[in-house]
Amino acid sequence: EAVAIDDPVIYCEHKYLYYHLKADKLPAEGLPTGKARIAREGRDLTIVTYSAMLHEALAVAEQLAGEGFEIEVVDLRSVKPLDTDSVLASVARTGRMLCVGESFPWGGATAEIIARV
């Protein structure tokens, strides 16, 4: 969507993401701005994350699946705008939330997510 608008756009990404990039898995169309996706479905806990921590969260969810836990992983894709509705819907399903990010404990994206929930 950023390419299609005339307004200035700032796009920040973590260099760690390039190690996980696979050209054959890229979507043909652009991704919607401000819309999270459920990267893994579960019922016991919601992990809300973004950027490089997505891959860490998915790895932990896979490990915990071996112990009988079904972990839902919400990939925010963007933190502004923040898709609060998707986060709240997931937390309503699981009843628990773990917010994972590489930010300061106050004033960062994870603090904002926790405050909204």
C-alpha cells in the first residue's frame, strides 16, 4: 500500500528478517497496512509480536506444541497503525497474552499493546 499513496512513508525493518526471506513465499500483491495476521493458530496462549521476534515466537510455539500447548502467534506486521481488533480477538479466544518485542519496557510498541489489552 505504501507504493500506491502520495504521502511520505517510513518503513523500518530488522536486518534479521533477511535471513528468513524466501522469494517463492512473497505475496504477489502488497500486504495491507495496519492489518495483523494469525501466523499460527492456538487456544492456550496468544503471543503478540512483530519484526524479527516473529520467528523466535514461532520457534517457541513449535517447541511448546511438543509439550501439548497450542500457542497462537499474532504477527502485527506494523505497529502504526496497530491492529488492536485482531489482538483483542485473539486474546479473547485464548484468555492469555505474551507480548514479545525488542523495545524498551516503557513507551515502546509492546508497552502500548499491553496498555490497549
